[in-house]
Amino acid sequence: MTTRALCERFGIEFPLFAFSHCRDVVAAVTNAGGFGVLGATAYTPEQLDRELSWIDEHVHGKPYGADIIVPATFEGKGEGLSRTQLADRIPMEYRDFVTDLLVAHGIEADSTPRLGGSALTGDTGRELLDVAMSHPIALIANALGVPPDYMIEAGRERGIPVAALVGAKEHAVKQVAAGVDLIVAQGTEAGGHCGEVTTLVLVPEVLDAIDGAVPVLAAGGIVTGRQMAAAVAMGADGAWTGSVWLTTEEAETASHTKQKMLTATSRDAVRSAGRTGKPSRQLKSDWTDAWLPKPGGRQPLPLPLQSMLSERVLRRIDVLADQGHPGAQQLATYFVGQGVGLMTKVKPARDVVLEFVEDYLAAAHRLGDSLT
Amino acid sequence: MTTRALCERFGIEFPLFAFSHCRDVVAAVTNAGGFGVLGATAYTPEQLDRELSWIDEHVHGKPYGADIIVPATFEGKGEGLSRTQLADRIPMEYRDFVTDLLVAHGIEADSTPRLGGSALTGDTGRELLDVAMSHPIALIANALGVPPDYMIEAGRERGIPVAALVGAKEHAVKQVAAGVDLIVAQGTEAGGHCGEVTTLVLVPEVLDAIDGAVPVLAAGGIVTGRQMAAAVAMGADGAWTGSVWLTTEEAETASHTKQKMLTATSRDAVRSAGRTGKPSRQLKSDWTDAWLPKPGGRQPLPLPLQSMLSERVLRRIDVLADQGHPGAQQLATYFVGQGVGLMTKVKPARDVVLEFVEDYLAAAHRLGDSLT
């Protein structure tokens, strides 16, 4: 497929896909000619319905999508456990480790581990999917592993393309065989869950491996139009982005963390399993340091136990950090990729899209002129 | 600077720089319109003189360069130690660890740790530089840290540009301040010594940070023309490559290792300090596994002690592996980047250059056509 064909297929002007947990970002990107994708996993089905209804009202029929994390395997899968029963699988020494870390940073410990809204218990993944499918979404994405059959079938029935994120060419081949319609080849520099191979190597590797079977978006580290152009020059059909939206005006990123991101360099985005149990890239902080593999250090728990241990606590930390609590500020972190080193200003999401286009075109000219 | 201006400045047709320890590769790339750079560190001054004389005879005045590793700091620096005295600093438990590893793989241990030809004792770095400067080289590069003053001064005196490899934007700024004429921004996917930031992020970060002060070559993972085009689209003036030459017909890569490289995926190129004492990317093997950080594992020794422990042993292993020794084949490894996943055929170095050009031009057309 070509970039142009992809744009026609998705009804967009510019093949820039924007993953965000913030509905305002999703709508702004879609309205600016790109394609917004709402990260849905943290919502309950009711919340997701409200968010998508809001987007429907604001995009006036322009295309957008939803992203749900339904990993192939996770602790307690298929056992029909309640959230409390799942929480019981978190060893006491891990709870104590978190309590001690908080206390060492002057924060009173109060929270028992628990899941927020999540696709990782019972049938929530399927319920979220049903809600998403009841809206006019133009893409459904699964961010971790091969999408479950019910997602691929539901997409096929309703003519909604299913996308999957991959970090290795072997996974891309498996996803195509499973019936996925769009591959997002995401390099290790990406924020959130990521593999080991860099975008510059992974994209041509995936393109070679799947040999045109489905379109491929490049992801990982892409926060400027010139990087997107680089990916298209290598043969990608477009770009999938996430981190760059975290410092937009619309983003609901905690203020302190947003400020940290604006001054961070690429080396401040570290890969660690200490937030979800699977390796993901995050802003370096005392929290990420505490979960580094080291003698006497704690091995993170499997998904979703590690998230249950961390998510609620980290949200409290965000609130305290924004109130000026110094210990909380040292602990505060959020998922972000190495591209954070290039994110230096808060901008409206619409401006980010327009700058991407401009920078992309300049890069295309630079390359075209380079050897004439 | 533009790509064209860089080509004019270096007297080349295509801004593809090829680092190799093999004089045949250096000459072939230079003769094909690129720029060959001989890795000189492993040679004695006398050997280097012979290699460069051979290149002089074969390139007929076309430009080439030399690369010497002179790190700013290393064990024993300035202490005037003999190689034997330096070897005495390797703890007995480390020698035993290597012996045990060999024996576990059915290899008789015989060797005492020692340095081969190296710039890391006494004044060898300066001697190698003097030899290089006595040949008509058009570039001198330092692959690790800020080049010593004597290298920058010698380059200035003779009008030979000095290049330095960097893995972080802060290092690029420092190098420019020290008087370096050309920055090689090398991403974490590179073979050999490498930092943590990927090429796709590092290149724009470095370009922004040094703001046109000197030209910038992109390095790390680049084994095809489309990846080189990606780097130029982002603003790099050209590409610096290494791994791709290891599977050329001319390369002196051990046969068994060359075969391993042809079937390896990008994830088989792992970053570890277990060969030289500083993190470098190498082909995964029982050797690299043995030096992984783990409870009870050995922390690698500082440069050059770890090289003294590994280099000579690994050369013996290569010989045994090529003779069909199964244990040696499990241990055999060599420096290579993630681009190894895209290296699937043995080709003459000249063909690699020509394919780079063709692939680069196709990528430029693809990007140019993408949005019209």
C-alpha cells in the first residue's frame, strides 16, 4: 500500500495516527486531518461510552479509533477471579516494599492494591469492545499481543479494520496470520510497552517479513514530521504516535510530570517492567529506580498484579506532586518514549499536527534535493 | 551543511562512510564512490603502516580515513604500565571464570590474558596516529569519547578533519567545543560501543543541539539505502556504517560468525559490557550470556582489562568454531548492530555500495511521491 492509498482508505489527509487517553486530543487530531485513537483500557464500559459519545459530537463524522489492551496471557486469566481475589495474589512483601518507598519519600501509605477500570479481569475487554463497536469507530487496535478472536471477528463483521502493535518481525508475521488488517511496528524507543528493536531497524524488518500483506505504520520515538518522513522513506505507510500528545495543551498529563517531560532528555525515558509487569518505557524517577533489577531488588510481578500495585499509588503521587510535595515529585513518572528529548514546548494538539505536516514536507524536499 | 556540500568537501560521490577493520572493504567502498575508514586500533604501528600503504596503492588518490580508539579514561592510563603489569590487575577469579566457561564448552584453557596491538597502553594511540598521518588520509576518527588534544591539533596542522562518535546529544556539544570537525551520531542499535538512545531520536536531538556547527553523520542500525535516506530526511548529512561490511565477500569475519550473522534477527544483537568493559552491541552467544548482569554473575572489568580477558580467547574460539568445534560455535560472537537482522546475503563490498545508492534513490522517490 502507499501512503496515499492508506489516507484514502481511512478517509484522512495525513497518515498521522495519535494515540491518547484524552478525548480532546483524539478529536483535535482527527479534526486537523490526522487520525485520533482513544486509549480505552483504563475506562469502565460506562465511562468509555461517555468519552466516545463526546468524541462523536466533536468530530462530525470524521474518522477516529479506539485502543484496548487485551493481552493473550495474564495472571488469573480464565479463572473468573474478582478484583479482590486477584489482589490477594500480590505478596505482602511487595505491598511493604511500596509502603516503605512511599514512607521514605515522606508519603503516608494508605492504599491497598487494586485495579482501576481494566480490560484485564473477567470479560471487561469484550465489554469495552462492544461499547467501542456501538460507536462509529474506524479502527480498533490491540496494543499488546495478538488480538483475541472475538476482536478480529467483530471487526470483520462490521467492516472495522483491526490494528495490532508489534515489537518484533516474528510477531508481525503472527498477527497477519491471525487476520489483523494493520500493523503498527513499534520500536524500543516508544513510550509504554515496547520490545528491544529500534524503529529504524524494526520498520524495514517488518516490511520485508510481511511483504505487503497489510499496511504498516511506524511507531516509537516519532514526535516530529521529519522522523515520520524518515519512516515513510523506509516504506512505512504512516506513523503511529503517543508521547508527543502528552505535552499538548489538551492532555490531562499531571502538571508536574508535564514539566518534567519538557526538560527531559531522551536518556530520561527508561525501559522497565516496574509499572505493569511487562517492559515499558517511562520517565525516570525514584519509582522507576526502585524497580531496577539489582541484588536485593524486587522482580516486578506479572501483569496485571504489578499495575494493581502501582497505578493507584502513582495517581496519588501525581496529585501530591502537583501540590508541591517534594518526595512525590521525585517519585512521579508516566509512560513516555525517548522522543521526550525533542518535546520542549506545550502546544495545542492541532498545532502539533500542522507542524508535523510542515516538517514532513521539508524533510521530503531535503531528501529529494540531497543528491541532485 | 547539505549532503551535497559534504560530498564536495570529502571528494566523494555518495555520503556513505564505511568503517571496517579490513583494508579490502575500505578500498572497495572508496573506489565505489563512498568513503572507507580503516579501524586501526587492533594494529601495531608497523602493521598499520603496511595496511595503509596497501590501501594507498589500491585507491589511486581517492579519499579514505582511519579510526583509532583513544578513550579519555581507562585503567592504568598515565601510569606507564607494561602490558604484563596491566594484566596483573585482572583478578584471578576472573581468569578462573573464563577458564571454567571454556572447559564447560569442551575447550582446553591455555591462554593468559594479554593485550593484542592496542592504543590503550603507553603512547600507542599517538604512535598509531603518527603512522596514519604519514599517509594521505582524508579523515581521522576517534570512536570513544572526546579525541585527545594531540589528535585535534595534528588534524588541524595537516588539514585533516577529525571525527568523533557520540551516543548522546550532551557528548556532541562537548565534542564540538573540543574542536571536532564531524560528528557521528550513533544510536544504541549500532554494533560495537553504543549508548542508549536510538538513531531515530538521537540524530534530530544532536542536530538541534549543535545547530549546524559541524556536519553530522547518522550511525546505528543503518545497513540499507532506505535507512540512510531516512537519516538524511531527518537532516543528517550522510551515514556512517559498520556492521553491513562484516558479511561482505572481502570481510575477514570468521566463517562461522559470518554464517550466524546471515541468519540472525535484530534481537540477536545484544548490548553488553562483557567484551570490552564498556557497553557494546554484539552477536548473542554463550559468551555474551555468561556476562549478563545476574545474581552471582561477574561484573565486567574496566577497559582495557576486560578486552585483555576476552579478545585473545575469542579469537581462539573463532578458529575452533571454524573447524567445527560445537562448544566454540556456541561461544563465538562478534560486534554487530541490530541491522544484522537485515543482512541475509554475502555480497562484494562494491555491490553493497551500489545497492545503497539504488535503495536510497528509491526511498527519496517514495517519500517525494507520498503526499502528491
